[in-house]
Amino acid sequence: MENTARIAVLVSGGGTNLQALIDAQGQGIITSGRIEVVISSKKDAYALERAKMAGIPSAVASRRELGSREAFEGKIREILNEYEIDVIVLAGFMSILSEEFVKAYPKRILNVHPSLIPSFCGEGFYGLRVHEAALEYGVKVTGATVHFVNEIADGGEIIMQKAVAIRENDTPETLQKRVMKLAEWKILPRATEKVCADILKNKN
Ligand code: GAR
């Protein structure tokens, strides 16, 4: 292996977490890995613009256009093989990967989730919905989690978490923004660096 782990970032939307990873690479927070490719499940995702502006190659794998889960995941695996990817970071990737896919990359797939797992997670909990659920329940503290991906939705081993206090006048939108800024954008790059460093350590 080279002296950096090769990272693919999988996205579906705005890509602010992708941006945090790109910035962390520029700032020397991520040194053990390098983003080699960005794969989007949506062809109009703004994350693709962010990749382009950073000079990172990108590709689209649309489940709708490819027709079946097999074809969708087959295309993603083709791209991962082409770029010889070691680590896959799900950064706002809104498709659940099959058990077969996940088992092919044990402890090599990370996901960022906008709550303190095991609260407000699992199937159906994504994006703004997570923050709506936290406010509906009335919890006073929420946050973000970076975890390894296994065959259970949001059920893999936790790598890092950061708590964020809820304010009385929070809306799902204000809470989402604060959780991103104070937690997700901080722990996703740090967890990515940690996993890449561990992979390099075990290889060398
Ligand atoms: C982020 O808040 C991320 O944690 C969440 O979607 C948002 C994507 O934003 N992911 C999930 O809910 C996964 N279950 P981004 O595209 O700006 O990074």
C-alpha cells in the first residue's frame, strides 16, 4: 500500500460533510488518507460541484437510472475497484447498502449520522427527520455519531460521537445546522483520519 489510504466519499446531497473532509485534507487534519473519488447517487447533487472545485474526480451511480440494487451497487463497486479504494466514507449518502456490499468492506465503511446513536437512528431516520424526532421527543442533548457500517442500519461500531445542546427555540433546521457545524464537520474528518491511520499501521 502507498503511504496514504485511498478514500472514496459517497454523497447524495449538499455535500457539506464532503467539504469538511476536503478542508481537513487541506489543513493537515487528514494526512493518513486522500480522497481519490466522490460518488454521488444523484446527478444534480451540489456535492459534485464541491468535488469539481477541489479537483477531485467524481462519478454518478443513480439507483433509478440503473434500475436494480444489483446494478446500482455493481456500478459503485466498479468505481471503487477502478480507484483501488481502501476506505469508503458515507457523507450524507441516502441509500442503504446491502448486506452483501457491506460484508465486502468490513471496518472499511464509515457513516456520519446526525444524532447520538442509539437514539433517533435506523431505517427512516435521515436528514432533517432525525432532528424533528429529537425535538418531538424533547431530548435536551443531541449530537452526531461516526460509526462503521455493518448490515444493521446505523448499527455498526461507534468510532466517535459529539454532543450538542438543544435550545428552547430550536427548529429542525436550526438544530440541523448547529449539529453539522459543532459536531459532524468536526468528528467526520477526525474519525476518517483515525481509521486511515489504523489501516496504514496494520499494513506496514
Ligand atoms: C448530514 O446531516 C448527515 O449527517 C445526514 O445527512 C446530512 C447530509 O448533509 N445523514 C444521514 O441522515 C444518514 N442517515 P451534507 O450533504 O451537507 O453532508
